[in-house]
Amino acid sequence: AQSVTQLGSHVSVSEGALVLLRCNYSSSVPPYLFWYVQYPNQGLQLLLKYTTGATLVKGINGFEAEFKKSETSFHLTKPSAHMSDAAEYFCAVKGGEAGGFKTIFGAGTRLFVKA
Amino acid sequence: GAGVSQTPSNKVTEKGKYVELRCDPISGHTALYWYRQSLGQGPEFLIYFQGTGAADDSGLPNDRFFAVRPEGSVSTLKIQRTERGDSAVYLCASSDRVGAGNEQFFGPGTRLTVL
């Protein structure tokens, strides 16, 4: 069955440091891939998505992610963390071997940013 | 414009009671999704509507859960004979057209607590 694994339930970085949040999926057919962010007491917001075409995808707030089919990965990065990046981040897949429009989310990674 | 709204924001009920959770999608959005998010987990797909019909209800955990969208806009998630394990945040999302790559816009959620 299609699934999403986010390595690390918590990640802590210093302000200005590189942010790397890991996401791997399992699907025999490459799915559509998404990263969502959830700030405290707010709804999920789309950061970026990969559907087709260029494998390096740029999103809002300086985030980007690269789809690597050979590694079945879609890791999220940001060169320099800001205090306002502290939030919970979810990787999600849609389509793929399951088809349809059912979205499967990972368990999430909470990002802490230290001053 | 207005985003996805959900009412109530919080619902506390007793075990065995019936509850209804409401979702108002973004005007004109034809697709509507319900998810359940337990503490420390990512959103779990419940059901997806395209217009008035449930296109995929494979995520509903059992027959105590039911959702409707009679006019293709507002949706209601209904839970009968609530159990303590139903306690979670119930999220609603909408998107403007069918397509696996389309962005979903999420509401703030309804926090359900079953005592």
C-alpha cells in the first residue's frame, strides 16, 4: 500500500542554519507529492508540490524540495532558517499506485528554530 | 475571499452521543475532503466528494461515520454512538476542480472531545 515516511518527528536548528526535513514515499507509480505547513492554531497551508516536469520545486517562504525517483524521496530544504519557520511540516502523496484523489499524509515533523 | 470554515471549532460530547460537524468550502470549489488528525499524527483521509456524490469513502473507519453534501457545497460529517477513540481534530479541505495535483485549501478544524 502507498505510504509516506517522515524521518524525525522533531528537528531543531539554529536561526540562519540549513533546514532539511526528510520525506520518503512508497509507491510503484510516482505519485504527486506535496509539503504542507501547519502553524499553531492554524489550518494546513500548501508550501509546494510536485506534479510533473522539473524535479526541483520552489515554494513559498524560501522553501524548496527535490523529487528523486530513484530514492523515492521528496526532502524539503531551506538554506537559512528563520524563527517564523517554527511549525509542523507534513509531506503528502496523492495518485500514484492508489490512483484517485485520496491524499496520504506522513506523521509530520515539528521544526524548532533556536535563536 | 473567505476560506474554508468549520463549525463548531470545539465540540465536547459524551460517549454514545451523536455529533454533526459542518464544513463550508470556498465558494465554487467542487471537491471537498474530510480528514481526521489525532494527536501527534498527520491527517488521515476519511472521504472525498466531487459535487454532491462521495467519490471515495474508503477512509471512513466504520458505519458510525457518515458524510453528506446534498447541494454540492456545505458538507456535514455525522458520527453516531461516539466513542472516546473518536476524539481528534476533524479537518475539511476543498479544491476548485478535479485533479490529483490540485491544491487543497484546509479549514481550521473542529476539535472533538468524547468524554
